[in-house]
Amino acid sequence: MKTELNSKEYVSFARRFVNETVATMDIDELRSIVTNHIHEEIQNGENDFGQEGAFEEMQAWDQDIFDSVAKDYDLTLDDDFEDDEEL
């Protein structure tokens, strides 16, 4: 029995594992996992680049929702930050 796979086998194994695992999950479990992942990505953005990094991560997930929530908080981003987004 093997204790390690070559690179190609490992990729195939990992993809099959993920696909089969996800196929057994219900919608609430999937939503929970995605919610936690998005929170972690936003937190990583804030840890690395402050609120600007967090806002960039939020915008990457969904610009329209970000704009809607920002409006509720009367949040306006600096022009420099928005110009960076266009680059």
C-alpha cells in the first residue's frame, strides 16, 4: 500500500475527495462553510491591508452588495482606493 501519491495522482485524489464530500452536504452545511470562508478571506484582507484590504475583498465577492451595504453605513471610499480598483 502507498503512503504517498505522485503529483498527478494527488490532484486527482484531492479533487475526487472534495467532489464526493460536497455531494454529501446539505444546503445549510454548504452555506455555513461558504460563510466562514468569506469571513476568513475578509479578515485576511484586513489583517494584511487594514479596512481597505477588507473592503477590496468584499468588493471582489460582490460589488453590488458591497455598494448597497456601504450606502447603509454612509461609507464612501477614498478616490485613491477606487482608482486602484480600476488598475
